[in-house]
Amino acid sequence: MKFNIYDLSSFTSSINQTLMENCSPFWAVTIEMVLVGIAILSFYAIVGLYLVYAERKVCAFMQCRVGPNRVGPYGFFQTIADLIKLLMKELIPIKNADKFLFNLAPFIVIIASFMALAAIPFAKGLHAIDFNIGIFYVMAVTSIGVIGILLAGWSSNNKYSLIGAMRSGAQIVSYELSVGLSLVTIVILSGSLQLSTIVEAQRDGWFLFTGHIPALIAFLVFLVAATAETNRGPFDLAEAESELTAGFHTEYSGIKFAFFFLAEYMNMFIVASIAATMFLGGWMPLHVGGWEAFNNIMDFVPPFFWYIGKTAVVIFIMMWFKWTFPRLRIDQLLTLEWKYLLPINLVNIIIMSFVVLMGWHF
Amino acid sequence: MRSIINYLKEIFGTVRALLKGMGVTGYYFVHPREIVTQQYPENRATLKMFDRFKGEVVMPHDENNEHHCTACGICEMNCPNGSIEIISKIQLTPEGKKKKVIAKHIYHLGMCTFCNLCIKTCPSNAIIMEQTFEHAVFNRAKLTKVLNQPGSKLSKGDKK
Ligand code: SF4
Ligand code: SF4
């Protein structure tokens, strides 16, 4: 089996070949699906846990504290300990709650983020499904998550949960537009909806640079709208602790609460990786068209690390937002979307189309 | 036209203000020196409590085992939680006069809210706040303390 860290497609295709030689195509595909599932599941758990840890550390440093530092070196195992604690907690049944929907809701939220993860290109060849409408698919499945949130709020039989869920619904319906339109701006530039093509098109420079002004505006709009879409601060009205106890997941305990919690961080990871893929070139190393020596040096870093690094930068910016800005009121939230982000976005799409038509991009 | 200019002005003004806020948090993020957290068990040897910290009520004694408490009971009356009990006894002075002296100044640390009232109202400044804070014990009875040391007596200078 060949393993080349710079191009994992040979590795994945050699696995495929071995399986195809040894069993029928049906079993080969089944085994591949199970393998991919396990890989994504473990990736999910690790990333989820360590994002929680990273968030607590970042937040602590921004507030002049040290954050978790007792479990393991620098508190590295703190979130694992927290997870074990949550696993052992009692699942409290709620009186007069709609049992079926109440239990279903966390799974919808978590499955939505799982499905999105499948279409994200992690590195060259490390890509579960390469749809030709990849970015459209990712946007579609990430918005399924809000159904889970609405169900959670509705079925808990608790007014705080319901208010939180309704806020979250209003928020996602409006911000979905901005996310979509800012991605459309980049789709205009790349001319493709397929994520692998989009990444490949950034070989000579990331879209953030080649698309210059309109791409930069689209990136900023995307950052704001994506933060709102994931229900993170300063747009965390759906769970506004000080007003709604915990919003839509007030009534959840134990592992079901942990599902919501993990899904929130995974959604952040997913939007950050979309931002990295669409604007910052995904796993593509930093290339400047024409500088051969520079490009070759950059190629030494394996694509997977480029991808993780870019995603981490975007995640850090989102955390920075959360721990700097105060929470918006619901009317301010909607004003921001409908009076500012949406018009800016629409104008920006026109500018981008014009730039592409005139060939003014690099 | 004017409204468009105002609209753009508003956007840029907001972005500037938000960036300024992010600058502050970003500064703290890259300056770990600004961290104010006390890493308690590690810095136990060097930890210095701030001036107004109140740990427990104590009665200072000087080298002759003498204190200033006249057993007047004012602290007991002023304590809102009943954490102080004054047990006094009558002693005969060499001149043959009867005099009230302190037998036991009992202080219940477990009931004290560190309001400082006893210290403020003591007319002889016999008690003060100590800055100790490691008060955990395995038995609640240990939180009841007798502040005057055994065999101690009223300091000479305070005799009226
Ligand atoms: S401590 Fe002060 S107030 Fe209390 S009995 Fe003694 S002299 Fe009086
Ligand atoms: S500090 Fe307050 S509560 Fe404590 S013993 Fe003195 S008067 Fe009572």
C-alpha cells in the first residue's frame, strides 16, 4: 500500500483496489462506507473535544485567566474528563414532554453536522464524497440542524426552550441568505459548485487574494453570517444564558446535552472549513503565481496541515468575536441582517460578476 | 445620496469600533503576563492576600501573655450572627475590689460572616482580623475557638 502524505488519493485508491480484488463490489463499498464512517466518527469526537478545550483556553486568555489547567499538562485532558462525567449523568425524563421528538432532536442536530462533514475536502484525495454540487449540498444539510433545535425547543414543554428555539429559527432563516449569497459570490469567481474543483482553481492564489475587493467583502460577510448561523456569541440568542437559562437545551441532561454541545462546536468547525475551502484555498498550499521557488517551499507542508491550519485560523477569529462582543438583541440581529449584510451582499455579487466579466481578477 | 453616505459612514464607524474592541481582547490574548489568576497551591509560599481580606477574628497577645480584652461584651452584642460568646468571671484585685475579667472569649468561625462589626465596636481594640484562609477542618467542633490564651490576663496599661 502506497502512502504519500502529499497526495492521499493513491492511498485511498489502493485501499479500494485491495477491497475490490478480495470481495464483491457490494461488500467492498459497504466496507468502505463503514471505514469512512469510523474515520469521520473518531475525527468528530477528537475535534469536538479539543475545540471545547481550545475555546475555554482562548476565552480564558482573553479574560486574563488561565483556563483549565489541572487535568493533565495544561489541562489537556479536561474535556475528556468532562465527557466521561456527562456520560455518567442521569438522563432526566421531562413530564409532559413529547418523548419521541425530545429524544429525536439531539440526533437530528448531530446527524446534520455529520452529513456536512462527508463532503468537505480534508486533503488531496481525503474526501469522502465529491459531489458536483458540493457547496450546495453542505449548505443544505447544515440547515437541517435548525429543525433539531426547533424540535428540541418545542418538545421540551418549557417556555424558555420554546423562545430560544423560535429565536434560533428566525436567526437561521435570515442569516442563511447571507451565507448563501456570500458563497455564491465565490461560486461566480470559480465557476463551479464542486469543492474539489474550487480548491484546484486556487492553485495560483487563494480566492481571497485573486478575487480582491469583492472576495474580501464576501469573506467578511461570510464570517459574520456564519457566526450567526452556528448560534455562537455575539449571536447566541437561542441559548442566551442570562435570559433563557440555556435556551433550547435547558431541559436536556447527560449525553443528550453533550450531543448539542458537540454539535455546536462541530458546526463551528464545518463553517470554518467551508470558509477555508472557499476563500483560503482549502488544503492548497500558499501559492503565488509565477514564484516557483516559493511555491516549492510551501509544497513541503502536507496539504492536511494547511487545511487544519486555515480552519484553525478561522475558528480562532470566530472565538475572538464571541469573547469580545456583547450579545445582540433580537431586533438588532435582524436589522444587521436585513438592512446591512443583505444589501451589501447583493451589491457585492454585482461587483463580482462585473469583475469576472471584465477579467479584472488575477 | 446623503443617506447612502451616512449608511456607509455608519458601517465603517461600526467596523472600526468593533475592531478596537477586538484589539483589546487580542492584546490580552498575546500578553499572558496580564493574567490575574492566583495559582493557589503552587504559589502558597509567596501568596500575599490583599489588605482588606478578612480571614478570622483573633485576639493578639503580647510577650507577657497579656491581651486588651476587658470582657465588656460589646463585641458579643454587636455580632449579627451570634458568633461570639463572652464568658466572664469575677476576680478580687489586690486592693480587695471585685473585678470582671474574661474567662473565655469564644469565637465560632463557622458562623462568622466576616462583617468586621466586632472589631469596629471593641472599645479596647482587643481583637483584629487575621488574613489566614486555610480554614478547612474535618470536624465542625474545631471551628469553635477560644481567643484568649490560657493563663493570659489583661495588659497592665489597660487597667482603669
Ligand atoms: S473583645 Fe473587645 S468588645 Fe469584646 S469583650 Fe473584649 S474588650 Fe469587649
Ligand atoms: S466579624 Fe461579624 S460575624 Fe464575625 S464575629 Fe465579628 S461581628 Fe460576628
